[in-house]
Amino acid sequence: MAVYAWTVCACLSLLIGGYYMKKSGLLFKLGFPIGYFLYAKTSLGYFYHQKRVKKRPASSAPHSKVEPVAVDDSIVIYPVPYLEDNYAYLVVNEKTKRAVAVDPAHHAVLLGALEKYGVTLVGVLVTHKHWDHAGGNYELRKTFPHVPIYGGRKDLPAGTTHFVDPGVDIFIEEMNFHAIWTPGHTVGHIVYFLKSTTPPCLFSGDHLFIGGCGKIFEDNPEVMFQSLQAIKELPSDTLIFPGHEYSWSNLQFALIFDPHNVNVQKKLDNIKKLRLKRQATAPAVLSEELQYNPFLRTDSVALKETLKLKANVSQVDVLRKLRQEKDKFKAAA
């Protein structure tokens, strides 16, 4: 009871003082760390997530129109949009009609997708502890008590039944998901590399987006840089399935700081056409991401010049500056 009272008081203090902190420039320095702690590490975050879910019920129109992605003869990936811009994914063995769900944080939406595609849930993979990715686990355990829910041991997503360590292979329904530790967004963020398909697939959560990367909440730019390097070492034909629909904003940002890169302009034009029709922009191909995603191009001389950095600065410093600029960036509607 004391912990609950403390949480409520802290939240009220944050809300009351928020306006004045914003006026004085202290909102990010003081208010954000407190708010993030309450969201990520207390039950208040779960209650907030449930409030968001109620505002965007399964009956509401999805934020994007999606199409299934067949990656080989038997495996099909069904994107499942929920909330304002999140994606879960159903990875389905079409021979058995059994599915693995990635980050299904909206329980009712997941149930609807399982029914729509006529598949049975046999496993859940959670990339990290943030509630918009792990917030469906408690309900999942009630509805599917025998279905394993995998999550990183370092992040400890709520409701997880099977904690995984970096480098572990998870075998479900003839599919091999390789867990790769990618700290930066959170200290224990995991991406899942489906290496048993041709081409292979990466479910990147909030670590890597199309044209961007996740905010650095719990680590530092050096750690995030190393995590992004791990992604660059994957096969070039890897299909990337991110946790959010951020492509439009990310490519606008990329064009500002890499204005002479024809690959950025080409990708932005493609994204614009898709988003005007509310179509999903995933997946992307890793080989193409390496050509237009500034967070994977920190060795670019052109980026250093646009960012007004010295030629001899480290790639970590380039990433740090890019992330600082992206955190302030406001995309056009």
C-alpha cells in the first residue's frame, strides 16, 4: 500500500510540476527520468498501457493496411497493427497452421488476428520490457496457459515464462529464432533473428526501425553503436520487421542530414506513396537500410559534414549527435 501511495504521489508531483519544468527547461532533465521510471519499472506503466488499449480497441480501424509476407515455401509473416503505430507479428508455419507471435501487447487484437488467419498460437517472443511490447503477457498467460512466453533475462519483461540469454536459439514449429542482445533502447533489449528461412528475418522491436533506431533510454551511445554493429553483420538479404511504423518520420530526418544521398530520396518517395494509402512500410531489406539509414552509416563523411562534426570524430560521436538531433526532430504530417 505504501508503494502504491508513493507511486501515485510521485505521478501527481510530476504532473503538477510538469508545466513549470517545461517553462524552465527542466522537463527533460528532471521530469522525463521520473516519468520513465514510473512507466518502465512500476505497475503504473501497465495501467497506462491498459488505458491506451481501451482507447484503441480491436474494433477500431488499424493504423496501417497490411499484407502477409511469404518468406519461403512454408513460413508466412502476418503484420498485426495495434495502438497508434505499433506492430506485432504472427510468424506462421502454413503447413501446421501454428504461429509464433512477436510483441503481442494488445490481447484483443491478437485474438482477432489468430481467428482471422485461422492459426493456433504456440509461442510468444517479447523484445523488451516496455508495456507497449510486453503489456499483453498477463492476459496471454490466462488465455493460453501452456504457451511459452520468451523474453530477455536482462530486461525481465513482465509476464514472461521463459527467460532467454543472448545467443540462445529458440526452436518452435521448425523455426529457429536466434536471440541477439541489443542493449541501448533498454539494457536488456533482444532482437529475434529467424535464421531458418530464406531469406532470414529480423524482428527488431524498438532497436532498429526503417531508416532509424530506437531512443537511447537506459544505456549510452557507445553501447547502442555496438548493438547496431551487430545488426550490420547479419546477412545482407535479411528482412527487417520493426516494432513501430516510424518510416515516414525517419526518412524525412535522414534527408535533412544526408541531402545528397539518392538512396534516401528514393526511399522517402516510396514511403510517402505507401503512407498516403496508409499501407505498412515493412519489411525492409538490410542491404538497402545500409544505404539510407543514417544510424547505420555513422562512417559517412557526408553525414559528419552536415552534422558539423570534425572529420576525425568517432562513429560513436556521430551516432550521439544523430540521436540528439532526432530526439528534437518534428516530422511533417
